Amino acid sequence: MSAEALVFAYVVSFLAGISCVAIYSYFRRKRFEPMPSEDNIFRCEQCAFVYTDDADVDRSRCPQCGTSNAKFRF
């Protein structure tokens, strides 16, 4: 085998190994990460308490002070 072929085979096998490790780590991380929540985020206008409520709710009552609040927009 020529030197060019050996270098090419080494580079290809190295990149294939890195690709396999990246794919394995992606699927492993995906399996253990928590699923994103569909809940809405609310921030109380009176006491500044941040809380979540169901996705189908547009206004929610603050659990700390009882004030009705709209969804918080980032």
C-alpha cells in the first residue's frame, strides 16, 4: 500500500470512530433528559412570584398572593 492510502485509511477510520461516539452520546443524552413541559409560565405582577400552570390556561391565579396574571412572554 502507498503512503497516501494509509493516511487516507487512518483519517477515515478516525472520523468514523468520532462519528460513532457522537451518535452514541446524542442518543444516550436524549434518553435521560427530561421531556419539555407544555405548561405556561406566569409571573405575578404583585409579588413577582414565578410559577407554571396548564397549557390551556391563559390567566392563572398566583399561589402566593391570589392575584390573577397573564402568561409571561420572554
